[in-house]
Amino acid sequence: MANSEDRLPYKVADLSLAAWGRNEIRLAEQEMPGLIAAREEYGPQQPLAGLKVAGSLHMTVQTAVLIETLSDLGADVRWVSCNIFSTQDH
């Protein structure tokens, strides 16, 4: 049995789609200037350092931008999809 420390903190069905997904996230970032501005202005200060943020929302590229922003601001983020039928996992 695998030790819980040996397991990855996430589950990915197909890592070969990572580059495609990263491109989709970059496109979504262009449509979300407020979050990007928050990253740029507050990221170096790590205002969310030490905070744990858990969320449950439709898993879309826009959600990925939110998750990455929270992480860039210092939060320890865990996320689950709230609806398996709304997950964008092309």
C-alpha cells in the first residue's frame, strides 16, 4: 500500500493534455485582467501566505485562473469540481 506522503496531491487523467490546457489558461487570463492585476500587484507580498483555501466550483479554465491566482498570492489551495458534467477536460 502506498504511503500517503508518496501520493501526488492531485489526480490527472491525461498529462499529455497539459500543454493544451496551459494554452487555454493563458487565453482565459487575457479575459480576466482583475485577477492578473492582483497577482502582479500583491503576488510578491504573499498576502494569503499561511491561509488554506478550499473550493468547489465548476472546473473550467476560468476556475484555473482563480486557483492559480490564489496560489500565487500565497494560499495553500485545494479544489474539487462541484459537477462532473460541467468539468472542462477536453
